[in-house]
Amino acid sequence: MRAAGSPKPPGRFAALGNRHFRLLFVGGLFTFLTMQVAGIARAWLAFELTGSNTGLGGVMLAFGFCSIIAIPYGGVISDRFPKRTVLLVAGVLQTATPVCLGVVVATGTETYWILIAASVVQGGVISILAPARLSFISEIVGREAITNAVFLSMSTVQLARVAGPASAGVLIGVAFFGLAGVFFAAGVLGILSVALLIGLPRGTPASHSGRSALGDIADGLRFVRSRPDLVHLLLVSFGVVLIGFPHMAFLPVVAEQVHNSGSTGFGFLNAAAAVGAAVGSISLANLERRRLRPFQTRSGLAFGASLAVFAVMPGFYAALAVMAVVGATSSVFQALNNSMLLTSTPVEYHGRVQSLLMLSFSGFAIAALPIGIVADAIGIRTTLVVLGVLVIAVMTVARIVEPRSMPEETTL
């Protein structure tokens, strides 16, 4: 029962009452469809070209290495420039990458190194797009609706993962469409996302500090160091994401070598995770802010446990069911971390703080290579079990050492 005088939780879809958020929401759906469809095609191309976990890990390493370098600057760009402009530039680059890959596949000139180069470009794009998009959400909807808007925004990622991977996986196996057609389809989706972004407001940048880009990065780091609650949230994200999220890079191997289901099975494993994630995001979209931290701990623990269980599932359909739980718990954990960081950070630091959060996702891309080498040596099932157990350990330690005070909320 809600205490007297406590604010009423927002409706589950309250943020969609804001016209500009609706445009960002639908545009984001096409943006993430582009990412998902192109990502499935890149992963399958990497598997076709190399046939190994190490080859898949190398593609993720290229993505992660570029992101590690670019993400701090992406946060500065988000804080300095109109966010609509930033999103439009990122959208155009994101559209061009799969189109170029479609051309090389259609002409039979694809190589592993071209794929690596495309992953580098994509790493740069996401480094610009992600901090700008998240900080733009807070600017559009205001503090009271941030949690609701972040969960709804996360649901577009998951809705894209429902439609994108399954359809891409099936279409790769269709002779008249094939891998090149999937890359071209991703390009069309990218064009639609850019068209919708044009209708957004300009997005007011923070006042210019007069510092260099490196000076602004250093200022952001000093701010975070002064806030133990933000340091804790960022470190928890780093631990869980670096250890647990690389499992996504090896789903082609799980589909092909463990369950003998090929590209179609790969697509459906991704789609199962996305269905679970979408349900989780929408179900908790009206979660009260006071309950964010307890749910973050529970979702992290559940993510680790479900990942370990997924690894030992004997049949493909059982694995699909557990993968839905993996998707739900990982997505909820991610959304909760984003919400707590945004509501605890002054607007002038939103881009830079979100870029620090995104470093963990670049790190998991880099971690995919050594994890892939381990998986080639000891087997993918054993590797995934170990990752799940380590995620549980990270969340347990995080719960023990968390700051006693709740994160401070700030006005926007």
C-alpha cells in the first residue's frame, strides 16, 4: 500500500503523451531495428568467414576498441551540441555502414578485414548516438517522467530485437534475398529513422564551458569522483556488463554447434531474449523511484542465475524459454541503472556520465575476444556457466559495499 502523501506512480505509457517523445520513441524503434538487423548480418558473416568463436570475438573487439576511444568524446559532443544534430549525423553514418557491406557481399568481395572496418565505424556511431539519445530523453520529458521514458525507450530496443533478429536470421537463409539483402534492408530502416528525427526539437546544448574537449572530459570525471553513489552505479554496471553481456556474441555458436539450428535458430534465440526484455521493460515502466535500487539488485542476480541455467539446457526449445528470462533480467538491470544515473546527475553532465556508463558496453565487446578464446578451449556451455556465476558474485559484492545513502535526485 502506498504511503499517504507519496506521489502516485505514473501510468505505464505516460511518457508517450509527450509528442516529441513519441517521435523519439518511433524513430528509436527504426534506429534499433537497423542496429539489430545489421548486427545479425555482421555476426553471421563473421561466422561464415571464420567459423570460430575467436573470429566472432575479433569483430566485437574492433567494435569495442573504437568505442572505448570514442565514447568519452561522444559524451562531450552530446553536452556541447544540439542533440537532434548529433542524432542525425549518427543516423546517417549508421545507415551507410550496412549499405556498404551489402555492396561488398553482393559483389563477392567481402573479407574479414572489411567486416572489422565496419565494426569500427559502428563502434564510433554508437559512441555518439547513445549518450545523446539518453540525455535527450531527460531534456524532453523532465525529471518526473525519466524512469517511465527510459523503460519505454528500452522497450524499443527489445521490440527491435523481437522483429529484427528473427526476420534477419530467416532471410539470410532465403536464396533470392540472402545476406546482401539483409544488409540493404538495414539501410532502408536507417533512412526511416533519420526521417523521423527531423521532427524533433533542436535540443538545447549546455552552455559552453570554454574548456577543450579533454578539459570537459576531465571535469566530468572529477564530478563523478565527488559522488560515491554514481561511482557505485557505474562500477556495478561495469562488472555485470563486462562479464555477463558477452554471451550475446556467441549465440551463433550456441545455435549452430550446440543446438544444430543454424541461422534460423540464431535469430530465434535473439528474438526470445528480446521478447523477455520487452515484457520486462514495459512491466516495470511505472516503477516508483524509491524501488529502483532493490529491483536493480534482484535483476542483476536473476540475470546471472538465468545465464548459467541457459548454458546447461539440453534442448533448443528449453533454451529459448530460458533465454527470454536472460533477456528480461539483463534489460531491466540496464534500464534501472540508466534511470538512477539520469535522476541523480545535473543536466550539464548527462552526456558525459552516460558516456562513462557506455564504456562498460565497449568493454564487453573487447572482453568477447578473450572469452571466445576460453570458449574455444573449454567449450561454450562451461564458459557461459562461469560467466553467470561471476555475475552473481559481482552483484553480491555490490550489495555488501553499496553506499548507505540513496542516490541524490537532482532537478533538470
